[in-house]
Amino acid sequence: MKSLLFFSFLLLLSIVASCLLKPTVISPEGTWTYPGGAVEPMSMVFNADGKLTFVGGFKKFHPATWQYDKKTQKLQIKISNYDKIDNECGAYNDEYSCLLYNSKTDSFECKWTEKTKSLSFLGWNFLRK
């Protein structure tokens, strides 16, 4: 009986430990999609090699690249053919990031954490697919 109880305890402990050690996804890598509404659906594909591909909209911004700095938690996107006009964001928090144009770096930037669920780019909200 003691060995069964001990084994059960070890099993429970290993389950809890595996849940706690589960890696947190911070990178925006993957596909983020605006589901459609005011315009047709479109996507931003963050490729592992740092290239950003626009599908269904914003194609004039190709070529585009992205990088993420884990220390500063900053996502930075460089695009082509942008008029270099400042843009605004509404009230955003950890779950909703908004890319603002930074004329000093000639790129769009936002804070990016493991809680980020939505990415706003030029007024369109993209969700991880």
C-alpha cells in the first residue's frame, strides 16, 4: 500500500513538473490572420528566417522582415514602400499589441509578450491562426 501511494505521488509530481516546465511561446512566428469584415481576409506570415509575407493584402509592402528581441520584448518589422507616416493605436494591453511606426529606426515596433493574442497593423487586427 505504501509503495502504491509513493508511486502515485511520484506520478502526480511528474505531471505537475511537466506542466510547470512547459515552454512559453513568445515568438510571433507563424500565421496571423485578419478574418475579414470591412475588407477581404488577409494574413501576415512570420517565417522562421525573419522574412514577413503578406497574403491577401498589404502586398505593396514586400519585401518585409521581422525580428524579436527577447530582452526588450520588442517586435520590429521593416517593410518596403511605406510613406513613413506616423500611425496611432487605441488602448492596448499585454494581450493586444499595436505596431507603431518609429521614424528613428524606419520600422514598425511593438511590445510582444507570451500573453499577446492580437496584433494590430495599420488599423487591422490579426489573430494567430
